[in-house]
Amino acid sequence: MLLFTRLSRRPGNSVVYYPNRILKGLDPWEGGSRSRNPFAWIREAFSSSEQDVINMSGVDTAVYFVFLSTALAILFLSGLILLPVLLPVAATDDNLKTQKTFSEIDKLFMGNVKDGSPRLWAFLFAAYWVSLVTYFLLWKAYVHVSVLRANALMAPGLKPEQFAVLVRDIPPSTEGQTRKQQVDSYFKSIYPETFYRSMVVTDNKEVNKIYEKLEGYKKKLAHAEAVYDESKKTGKSKGLRPTTKIGTLGLVGRKVESIEHYNEKIKELIPKLEAEQKATLREKQQACAFAFFTNRVAAASAAQSLHAQMVDTWTVMEAPEPRQIIWSNLKIKYFQRISPASILDIAAVKTVLEAYLPQIALLVFLGLLPKLLLALSKAEGIPSVGHAVRATSGKYFYFTVLNVFIGVTLGATLFRTFKSIQKEPNSIVKLLASSLPGNASFFLTFVALKFFVGYGLELSRLVPLIIFHLKKKYLCKTEAELKQAWLPGDLGYATRIPGDMLVITIALCYSVIAPLIIPFGVVYFGLGWLVLRNQALKVYVPSFESYGRMWPHINSRVIAALVLFQVTMFGYLGLKKFSSRALFLIPLPILSLLFASVCKKKFYRSFSDTALEVASRELKEIPDMESVFRSFIPPSLSSENADDDNSEDAFSRVSRIGSLA
Amino acid sequence: MLLFTRLSRRPGNSVVYYPNRILKGLDPWEGGSRSRNPFAWIREAFSSSEQDVINMSGVDTAVYFVFLSTALAILFLSGLILLPVLLPVAATDDNLKTQKTFSEIDKLFMGNVKDGSPRLWAFLFAAYWVSLVTYFLLWKAYVHVSVLRANALMAPGLKPEQFAVLVRDIPPSTEGQTRKQQVDSYFKSIYPETFYRSMVVTDNKEVNKIYEKLEGYKKKLAHAEAVYDESKKTGKSKGLRPTTKIGTLGLVGRKVESIEHYNEKIKELIPKLEAEQKATLREKQQACAFAFFTNRVAAASAAQSLHAQMVDTWTVMEAPEPRQIIWSNLKIKYFQRISPASILDIAAVKTVLEAYLPQIALLVFLGLLPKLLLALSKAEGIPSVGHAVRATSGKYFYFTVLNVFIGVTLGATLFRTFKSIQKEPNSIVKLLASSLPGNASFFLTFVALKFFVGYGLELSRLVPLIIFHLKKKYLCKTEAELKQAWLPGDLGYATRIPGDMLVITIALCYSVIAPLIIPFGVVYFGLGWLVLRNQALKVYVPSFESYGRMWPHINSRVIAALVLFQVTMFGYLGLKKFSSRALFLIPLPILSLLFASVCKKKFYRSFSDTALEVASRELKEIPDMESVFRSFIPPSLSSENADDDNSEDAFSRVSRIGSLA
């Protein structure tokens, strides 16, 4: 923290510590002065409102803070009752005296209560208290997030994706009709008044390749020019024109003058790009498209309606934000989207299970896991980055809970007894319950380490700072390169939320057995809230906006953690020779599942679809449909002379070719 | 059949044998002559096209025939291979010789093959053949029904329900706003162009009571007048004015002259009805309404879209046909609709299970069961009769399969071994498999009896004929009463389809074990097709039209029967000491479930929602929105002077009171 206070004051570091403010065109230091109170950032974090977070970092970030504060409140309210009640109840018993080895801290845990003791009633009621607190706070949070989402969606500002729908699984067009004409006539006949125009998705592989090459040469040219300028300033008056080798990796081959070489290459590529753009637009039209509507209600309603009698044709869904479209996934067909996905999931689970075995492989695997899971999720044919991140986050959560939590708890015992589990599935609950208390102190340390090291690194941003300074010194020559070097990522929900989920799972599961975990959890989420508030306001730049679609996933996973807690409590009370009374715990998991289903019924659809009353709010100004349309054109296909319309192009205007019938 | 030929030729009976034709204004006998070939009805049934059925009896009936012909085709194609192959294979073995008691017919069944014999391979492949035939034909039928449904929905004729949506769960209105204004302003703001007007649903209990009383008196008056007219003709010139007693049931109390008495009562009730109508329209508005749109696409799209951010408010769904609305169910709230339904289902299942025990109670219960199940289904808050019939049909199917098929098969053994089953659920498969072959001849007789007696009674319509003639002679005096006496019901899908389902379940389950069942099944469905074709064209009058929504249910239940067949085959092959090779059957149930899920993904949504491309077809003429609106007004609330609009009425026009915000 001290490190952060010192480092963040140096002006050269401001791009590392305040990039979000800089990108928004704001002064890095709010007061304008650097010599302020070293703890001012804490005051700023506390005084920032939810609206500030939404303005600076979007609804998704605000929803993430709802999660942090809900987790904090669950643990705080649980601890308020559990700590003063359960600690004395456990400490004044003496079960562990009969055993040889125990540490002082173990005396505070449920393990110190004698088997079958009536004191166990207190622990049973504690399980009810934790569950009820969780239900209450999750419900409140769901309502709150639902309102946040509605407000963001009905905001009067222009969001191009609210005017568009994504159309997939377009059936083969009839003879003599281009894909574009087919799409236009189809939507024109269904929406004669509100349909604006369509954009057929094209196969951009080739054009992207050329475009990236061109952009690469442009960057290299800028770099070479900067080097040349520098050498002019420092060395001889004429300067030293940089050279490059044209062979593999610039290491072998003929030496040429860089600036001229790159200029040549660019000149060569521009007409090639233009030709490829034309060919792509005309000949590489895919069986998917974006359709644009002149108002939000029409688009929202179209995205929710069945269009064709055959469900696997003309599938219409909400358009993702232009920036998060995964273009190559759009063309994947209906049944391919549902079926191979599950096969991949099975493969993923298998990989995960196999990864237990060789420990070295596990370490490598752990590092690559988030990327691997993201790739798996993308392979499911998901059309937007935000959706893929949510899918990844889910897989990662199950992996961490399975691997770290259950894996550590059960350890090697699980594998020795694996055969007996297969015969009697109930025994896994017993096994889990019996292994839990022994690992309580391990998890106390785990959570403590996670917030000390994790949030320390997070706040001080040491790694990005060092990388930035190294790059600045040795590599970056142009402004663009420099910006690239300090440009921060987003909050990284795909791995961040599963990490927090693991902590809340641990805290919930141990809350009654070893209540000392609760203060650690409170500190974790409290500190997390504070540090990330600062980072959200000043550092991270969101790469997409899903208007809180993460919440249903968070909600159901907290409930999953709660059920795990309730089931292990049931098993542990059984082990404590309290079986008959442990039956009183059976309503809890049922209640949790009921709660999950009511939440789903009441809220879920408003997160998967846009409610029409929300979409029907008036806009600030009449939308410029042309700019809405243009915002969906990928950079590799945008050109200045897009207006010379050709009716066969993927982007052409609606032609008057009569209706579908 | 002979009885039918004779009876149906008498002109006095034509209303019993040709009511559907008469109601449609057609001549009962097609050729105009009664003295035609006694088997002409068979020719007519065969020569009638699917379109004829749709014209005379609607899409639902046509879909029912698709079911009959699919079941017929499944059994026919199965029999084509199974009969010539399996019968010789079984007959030439001699397993049963070792046993003491067996009939000749048992030699033709699978039981006659020796345990572990390689001949069992033939039976294993037969199971595959039956399954593949079923998949293929079900798929073809689903595509066919889907097209039937689409064609019916896109027909250019005016269907008022296609212009309306049902709105439920309307939240409490704000101060100073009537329910009607609230609904109008809500829809006006979301659909400024396509919303026509709304009709708030009112609590019609009181007004219906008065209306029915009034209609009752009107009928009695007509009856009394007819009696008087008759007496004038037959007896004295002045005639005998009929009298009635005004006490309980017309048995006690003062004697009064009927005609005057009824006239008085009617005069009394008319102003009372009008006053109650006004009060109902103004003060008894419920939290549900119908909203009308000026085009079909808008209504179809609205029915599929989420309207409010809170999913349990402003629930919008397709409007049912006016004639099949269950008015009293419309006001039931969202969570009440989902939750008590399942509780009732559990109660129903419990009743079913308990009904096994006392056999006399069972008989009474069986008679009342369809009514009970219909009442249970209605209690789920279902808004339309067609939907309630589908729900009833499902419950009845599970009841009959559970009770008749499995019940008979396992008989008392099940109850004796019930405890062991609870411990080892697998054993139910074994038990079922071992009990199956013993009952083969019972089910042969069962199916035969069902078509001989069932279809004989069906075609000859003996019971309705006798009732009609009795009523005509002793009770009916007016034309309306006479019509009431011969008016036929509909096909009664709620019990008819489960009955057919039971037969196809039996036929499928025994198809390999005792292939002789197949010809009986073929005759059952063939004869059923023929007889019901006649009845559909000439007798029954459909009471609702759901455009084939029954099909997804039929499809999934045939698959359920198929899975039952596959599982029992697996168990039976195991009993035959063929276990290791019986494993080859494991892919079959998996394949069936996969098939069911692909069917659901590909077709289901087009049966629950109306595809927009279907709704967007042009209409024959511009719809008269006023008549569309009027068709939804229940008879007890319709009055001639409905045009004196009052802005606070449930039926009033849209007032210009500004938008929602």
C-alpha cells in the first residue's frame, strides 16, 4: 500500500495508475495536485457512488461491486451472530483433550464439541441463520441488479446494438437470389415499417489477413520514422535511415532501407485490400446477417420472436455489441451450436480429472487453463465475447471448487476410496464432512494469503509498472506504441469471479464448523471492494458491456456454494453422532433449490431478453440509422467509398425486389 | 357394422349419424340418395383427403389422423420384417417343452427360445428395426404436422385470436387510474402504431348467474309455448295452458300459469342483468386483459416478448380462441400458476397410487377419472380448454400406462416386492421383464376386444341413438331442445388419445417378445382410422381448435412407450442369459432420448409460439377490427347498446390520456 502511495504520485507512472481516467479525458489526479493525503484514494473509493462506477466502468463493473458487497454482507451478518455464540460454545467444551495433537486454535472450532452433545443444536441453528441471511441478501441484490440493468437499457443514449438483431441459420436462398436480397425481402415482408436495412456477414478471413499485414506495415513505418527522427536529433544532421532485412524474422536476407521498404509494401497492399474487400462483400456472404430496425422496441421484440416455422432456420437473437462480436462463430449452424458443445464439455471435464495425476502437468495446465477454457467456450459457437467470458467463468468456478476446495479437502483419500464411492454415492458426503475440519487452518491461511498478496499486487500494479517502464525504455518509439504499452485490460471476470467464488464457498462451508474463517472472509471482500473500487475508477477499461448478464450466474453459483455448505453440515452433524437431529437440516438444501428456482422464474428472462417496456423508453434524439449501421462494419471492411452501392453487396441498401411470397 | 348400415339410412336418424354435415349446411347423404351401396361410407372415408378432414373438422382432427396412420405404419413396417422372421425362429425351438403347461400359441413367442441361444440375436436386431422404423416415421409425421399447422395459421381467413394477446399479472394501478386506462396507456406507449384497443377481463360470476337464469327462463318459456301449441292442435280449440309450481324443483308451492310466470320472470331479470352488466364492466375489472392489435405479426410478436423487467408482471401470451377461454382462470397469478400445479400433480399421483388398494373404489374412481383429471388440469390456471384437454390427456396416459399396463403385468407381485424395489431400483426392470411374457395372450385379447367392441359402438352410435330417440319422444318440445338432444360432442381427445396410446405402448412392448400382437395392433389402428374418418367427416363437431398443438405431446409419449419397450427388452434378454450381448441394446434408449431432444429443439417452439413468417402472410381482406374485438365479449356481457362508450368501462375505447411515463 505504501508502495502504491509512493509510486502512484510520480507523473511518469500516471498512465499505469490512472489509465481509465486518462482515456476518458480526465485529469489523473482529481484535485489537480499530487501532494495530497497518501490515503486520499481510500476516501475517494468510499465516496464514489454506484453511478460514478457505471459512468467510469459500466454496468458490469457495478454489478461486480454488488456481488462483492453482497458477499461481504452475508459474511458480516453471519459473523455477527456466529462469532459471539459459537466460539464460546466450542471453547468451553473439551472433546479434543482426549486426543494427543491439537493446536490452541482448534479449540475454537466445532471439532472441540463432544459427540452427541446438546451444544450441537447451536451449530444446527447457525446453519439456518447463515442460509436465511444468504437468501435475504441474494434476493435484495437480484432486485437491485435487475433495476440497474433496466435503467442502463432504457437510458436515452444511443446504443447501436439495441437497434439490431443477429440472424443466424439462414436457409439456402432460392435460385437467382443473392443472400442479401433473400434477407432483405424476408425482413421487409415481416416488418414492412420498422425494418431499416441488413448487413450480411461475410467470411473475413482473407481480408483480415491483408488488413492486419497492412496495419503492421503502417506501425513499422511509424516506428522507423520515429527512429529516424531521433537519430536526426541526436547524431548527424542528416540522420541515420534505419534498415531492415527482408528475410525470415528480419534476421536474414537483403538489407533494405526500412522507410522506403514499408512505404512500398503499403502501396502494394492498399489496392489488394480494396479488391479483396469488394470480393468479400460480393462473394463471401455467409448464412448469417445483422438486421437493423428503426426503433428499439421492434428490435427487442424481433430478438425474442420465433421467425420461421422450422425452429432451426432464421434464428433471431439480440445483436452483441459491435466490439465484442466473434465474427468467425456467427456462421455456426443451429444443431452444431447445441451438440458439439456438450461433447467439448465432457472432454474438458475429462481433461480436468486427468490433470489430477501428474503434478507437473497440473502446474502448466493451471497456468494455461483460463485461456483453454475461453477457447473451449468460444468453440461452442457463442457469438459475443461477453457471453464467452461468462461461460468460461462458469467452467473455471467448477474447476476451482472441484480441484482446490474438494481436491485439497479430500486429497489422496479420495482416490484410494474412489471405488467405494462409486458403489455408495452417499459416502462422498461423509468423506467430505470428515475431512473438512482438519483443513480449517489451511483455508484460513489460504484466504489470508489471497488478500495480502493478491490485493497488494493488484493495488500496486508492480508487474504492469515494470513491464511498462521496460517497454518504454527499449521498445516504444511512437505514441501509439507507448499507448499500447500502458493500455490496461479489463477486470478479467472470467478468472476474477471464480476466484472470489472460491473464497465465498470456503467461507460458507467453514462458517459454522470453524467460524474464525468469517473475519478473514470479511477482510477479503472488504479489502477487495476498496482496492477494486480504486482500480475500476482509475485503472481498468472494460472491453465489453453485457448490462449485468453475469448476475444470474453469480446468483446460482452462490446458491451452489450454499448447498455444498448445507450438505457438508448435514454430513458433519451425522459424524458427530447427532444424526437424528441432523434431519432438521434436510429442509435447507430443498429450500435453497426452491429459492434458486423462484429467482430463475422471477428474474432470469429479463436478463436473457430485453423487456419491451424498457426498450420503449424515448431516446434523447432521433437515432442516426446510418451511423448505427456503420458501427457494425468490421474495420477490415470499412472504406470511405462505401456509398457506391451495389445491390449484390453484403452491405447494400434494401432493394425494391418485391416481397418474399 | 350392419347395424350402422341399416340405421344410418333412416331419415329420422340422420341427425345422429350426420350431425356435422347438417350443422355445416350440407346434405347428409352426399349423393342425395339414401338407397346407395351399404359400404359407400368406406369408399367415402378412403377417398376423403386430408383437406376434407380439415374443412369438416379442423386441424386437430387431421393431426389425430396423422397419429393413427403413423401408429399404423410403425406397426405395419415392423410386422413386415418381424412376423416372417421371428415367428419361425421361435416356433422351431423347443424351450417350452421342458415346462409342463403351455398353450400352442406360446410356442410362437420369444419364451420358446432357449436361454442363451444364438437365436436371440434375431430378437435383438428386431428391437433395432422397430426403433429405427419408429424414429423415421415419427420424424416424417412431425414435419408433416408442422406444415399442417403452419398452413392453417397462415390461412387468409380471419381468426380473431390471431389479432389478440392475453395479458395477465397486471400490477396494481397507480392512484387515480382505472385498470382500463392503465392497460391502454401501457400498450399505447409500447405499440404506438399497432395497438388497437384492450378488453379488461371482469369478474363475471354474478352476471353469468343472472344471465343463465334468464336463458333458463327463456328456454322454459319456449317449452311451455310449444306444449300449449301442441295442446291447441290436439285437444280443445282454446288449448290447455300449462302450469308449474314455483317451489323447490317445481314440486311444491303455488300453482301458476307457466307462460305468464316465465314472462314475468324474464321481464324482471332483463333490467337486473343490464344493471349487473354495467356494474361488472365498471367495478369488477381484474388484473388481466386482452389486447388487440391491428395486424397478426404484431400480436404474434407481442405474445412471445417479455414486456416488463419483472418477469412476473405483465405476462403476455397468445390469446386462446374466444370459445375455449376459461374466464375464471385468467386472473390467477404467476407464481400461483406454477407452484400449486405441481402440488396438485403430487396429490393426483398419490390418489392414483392409493387407488390401487380398494378395488371397488377403483371402479368408481375410473369412471370419474377423466372429469377429475380435467378439473385438476383446470385448477392449474390454464387459460384455454384446448390446453386443459392436452394436460388431461397427459395425466390420463400416465395413469393408464401405469395402472393398466404395468399394473396388470406386475399385478400383486409388485406390492409384495415393493420394499426390495425401493432398495434396488434396477430390479423393477427385471421384474417387469419377467412378468411380460406371461401376459402376452391377455393383451392380445385386450386389443382385440378394444377394437371389436369399441369401434363397433363408435360406428353404430347405439347409445347416442337411443338417448336421442328417448329424449325426442318424451322431453323435447322446441327446435332448440331437439338440436340440443342430437348435438354431438367432439372427438374427446382427453381420453381417446391415451386409449390409443395404451394400445401402441402394448403393441411396441410386445412387438418382439410376442410378434403376434402386431397384426392386432394393425387392425386396431386401421379400423380406427376408417371408423373415425367417417365419424370425423359426418358426426363429431370439434369444440375447439388448437392447430395441432397436441402433436408434441403425442410424439413424446410414443417415444416414452418406445423407451419402455427398449428397457424391457434389455431386461428380458438379461433374463434369457443373454446379458453380455444385451448390452448392444444400451444405445437404443440413449438414441431415443436424443431423438426426443432433437425433435423438441427442432419443432417444439413452433408449436408453442406462432412463427412470424407464418403470421405475416397476407389476409384475404382487411380485418374488421370491431368484429374481432366483439368476438371476445362473453355472451353474458354482450349488449346491443355497447357503443355508448364510457371511458371507465372494461371494454371502452383507448382514451387519449398520455403515455405511461
